[in-house]
Amino acid sequence: MKTFFFKISAFVLLFALMGAGCKKDEEDLSYLDNTIPFNVNPGFAIYKTKKDYFFNVQVRPMEKFILSYEFNDKTAQITLYKGKYYYNERYRLINDYVVSTMIDSDCYFTSLSFDTYIREKLSDEFNQGATNPKVIDSIIDRDPFTEFYYCISPFNGKTEFTIAELNQLIKDKNLEKYFQKIK
């Protein structure tokens, strides 16, 4: 009986050690410049979503159509890095928060990555305007936000925040002190 228990324990330990040696693929976010401050003019948002939509394109519902942002390969918000297009106005913060420009609390998320979106926007058959059926059909979440804060005016004269300062506000649970809570 002791031999059986020893074999089972050794087997479990072996698998545990194998798993510990495997490193999960980490996201390559080195295309982002973390030194760029976020300015209160024109404003930016800090938010959490139900799922991880960090690499997904957002769209905005308007009164009579869905607005897809006019990103292309020459747009300042898009970076070509290691052969892929990325949106460089969205950064991960601590505790699953994200900071971003060009997003509103009524935005939807699509299943399209920025790389796919840009490559298809460059093709003649995709570039049909704001209500492109493929973009509309790719909407996967019409209520993605669990929290949403917006900053559009200076607070005590402060007109910009760095990533480190935003993370500190999150750690200190002070987002509502500096930002308007929308959701």
C-alpha cells in the first residue's frame, strides 16, 4: 500500500513540476510607449470589461447607424509592429483596468482584432463606410463595461496622468476622486 501511495505521489509531483516549468505566452505589449501621458483634453477613459477585449475593435452606436472608427495604416493611433497592426491608444493598467482614448461608455466590442480590421479596411471590398455589414455582424458585446470612468477636465490643476499615476489611483481606490464615474 505504501508503494502504491508513493507511486501516485511521485506521479502527481512529476506533473506539477512539468507544469511549473511551462511558461505561459505573455502578451507582447512592447509596441506601447508607457511614457506618454494621457491628457484631460480631449479626454480619456478608464474602464473594466466583462471579458478581455484589449485587442478588439470597438464601435459606437449612433441614432441611425453604427460608427466604426476610421482607422487605417496611416492613422497615428495604429502602429505596425512585428508585422501586425496594433491600436496604440489603449493601455493595460493594474487590476484588469484599461485606459484608452477614443472610447465611450456606449461603445460595443467586435470580434475583430485591430490587425484584421486594418488589413480588411485596406481592401476595396471591405471599405464600404460606417455601416459595413461585416463590422456590424462582428459585434460580440453590446454592454461590455462593468466600470467606466471618464476624465475631461483638470482636477486641482492636473491636466495629465501617466500610467504609473493611474495605477496608483487604482491601488489607492481614488478613481472617483479624479474621474467622473459613468458606470
